[in-house]
Amino acid sequence: MYHEVFCLKEEVQNTPIIVEGKNDKRPLSKLGFNNIYTISGQPLFYVADKISSQHKSVVILTDFDREGKKKAELLTKFFNSLGTKTLADIRRKFHRLFRVVKIEEMNALVETLESNSDLTFSEKWEANLQ
């Protein structure tokens, strides 16, 4: 799984990742992803407008339940209307790789992977780069 996550991280690089809240942001940060934005408590169009002014593409990583999918659809419409590409293929890759319904469920997976090693996920990446 480390290799798949590493490849996904390389594919995303500095592309903004949109999540619903801080509990969704935590496991992604632990995995070494950066440029993560939360939409919690903010109007979706405001978030899209703010990010579109600085980026040409985004990854929408809201939950994979009904409510999360609705938010993803709305955000996609907003971003597209502002000329920003949404990377739906990356969203699908996250879903296939982690097999979670709610992004925050990744916390348990990250903790399990880290408990099986003396290194954190981020440290493993650094080791792979050298």
C-alpha cells in the first residue's frame, strides 16, 4: 500500500485537496499530503471562488456517502463554472485505495500502518526518495 499512496501523492503534488472538515484533513496530512482545504462552515461557492483564483485544478475529496457526493457534485459545478478543473479520477483512486465511506475513517488505517513500523508514513516517504 505504501507504493500506491506514494504514487498518488506524486500525482497530486501541490494540487489543492478539498475535504469536509479537520477530521478529514488529519489523516491526509499524516500521509504527507499538503495544500488541504476544509469546507466546514463555509459556503461552497465561496470556497470554490477562493481556490479557483489561485489554482487551475483541484481534488474534491468529500465523503463517499450521499451527502458527501452531493457536496462533490456542487463543488464540481462551481469549480467548472470558474474554469478550474476537478480531478475526478484522483477522487476515484482515493476511494479504491482506501475503501472508506467517510474520509476520517482513514485515521484508523493510518494509525494501523504506523503502528506496524517505527517510522511514520511521512518518514517512509522521505526514505523512499533517498
